[in-house]
Amino acid sequence: MASVTSATSAGAGELTAGLRGFREVQRLAYDCAEAVAAQLKPGVTERAAARMQREWLRERGMRDWFHLPFAWFGDRTAFVNFRIPLQFFPTNRELEPGMAFILDMAPVHNGFTADIGYSGCLGLNPVHDRLLADLEAHRELILREVRERRPLREIYEDVDRLMVRRGYANRHRAYPFGVIAHKIDRVRQRRWSPTLFGFGTQSLKGLASDALHGHRDGWSPLWSPYTFSDHPPQPGLWAVEPHLGFRGTGAKFEEILVVTDSKDPQESAFWLDDDLPHVRRWQEEKAA
């Protein structure tokens, strides 16, 4: 992945061909999220919203997945009472006026992977608006401390402390292994791309290979609160998803963070794309 993870001499603004491929699929995924969100209305179920994402992406050539699309409505956006992995899968929960929702998808296109999370609400929801606004500080903290080469476990704890100071619950801790992020990579294209428990088998193989190599070399492809993440950021691409919860409402973003081996702080880590819905929203709020 050296050609993908090394910034160009002109800085993060000029991307390698490999990074452009990841940015393209990430933008496609966010375009899908915005298109599906615009079609949501009262009575639509999580299963229907997940199916809408799958169909939109398949119409545009997506045939493989890191994981199939998810949709969560209402208090399920905050993972209320989630205890087992099966609870993450879409249900027949219906969307209601004023209800928050999260669309989450991880398509693979031309061998490039993205994993995105899009938070919205059907109508007015001041709690959701506040959660989404406060996510900006978490995005800034993560980038700053990754550039400082702080251990991933320490950055996780700092994100947790920021959430608590603002009165929120850490809901990414409900994910398997409590991860806030995981590494992604190129995926070998196959004619047939099966899934296992909602995850693409080719992507799972890649993650397992990273885990094996990382264990040998002292790092993990999972960014968690546990000791196996007690190491500096590993060069590569990380799908990062801080997830806030407050009184039965949740909000998050998920996007690609690029980590390189550059000694230049600005090039050592950067968000792959700043032209994303949540970033544009923050910019518009500041301009207003």
C-alpha cells in the first residue's frame, strides 16, 4: 500500500491514483446516502431503507461489499439495548416524523473500498442537530492526535472523554470489539462476491490478513479501547466512525482517514475528502 498511503510532494491536496479510487467510491456511497435519505418518509422500514441503498449502488456497478448496507431508526440510532451482533441488522422498525436515522454502507467498486455513515432526521429534531454539530470537534481531535502519533488507544480515550464532557454516551463502544475505526484496503475483484453474516468474504480475508500480520508486528487493524490498539497509528486507510448518543438519539459520521509515514505533520495524516455532507453542513453553519 506504499503508493496509496504516501502523500505526494505537493501535499494531501494532490492524491495518488490509488487514493482517487478510494475517494471516488466514498463519494458514490455518500451520494447514495443522500439520494436514499431524500426518499425516506413515514412508514418506511429499516429493511426497505437498506434495500434502497443496495439497489442504488448495484445500478451503478457495485457488486461487492465490505459489508451490506445497514439502516437504523429512532432509538436504534443510539444502539439502545444492543447486546448481540444480530441486533445491528435492519428490522421492520418504521420511520416516524422527527425521528433520527443512520444509513451505513461499505461498497467495493473497482477493487476500492469505502465505509460510510450518514446521519439524518425526518423533519425537525433539535437533539439530533446538536449531536451532529458536536461531531465536528471529534473529527478535529482525531486528526490532530493522529498527526501527533499518539497511540490509538489513547486517542480513543480522549474521544471518549470529550463525549463525556459534553454529556454524551459513547455508542461506538457497542460495536464488536468497541471499535471506533478499522483499516480498509484494496480488494481483489472476483466474478462472484459472496457475503458472510452481511460482510464480503474478500474484505474479511483482507482484514484477517492484516490482523495476522499486525499481531506479528505489534499492531492491530482494529482501533479499539483495548491493549491490542496500544500502538501509534499504522500507515494505511482507516474508516473512522465516532458515534454519539443522547437520550435515545444517536448520530455519527464515518469516512476515510489516510495515515502515511511522512515526517511532515500535514502529510502524515489527512481526511481523504472534505467535500462530504457533514463537513459541508458545518461549513454552511459557520457561514450563516
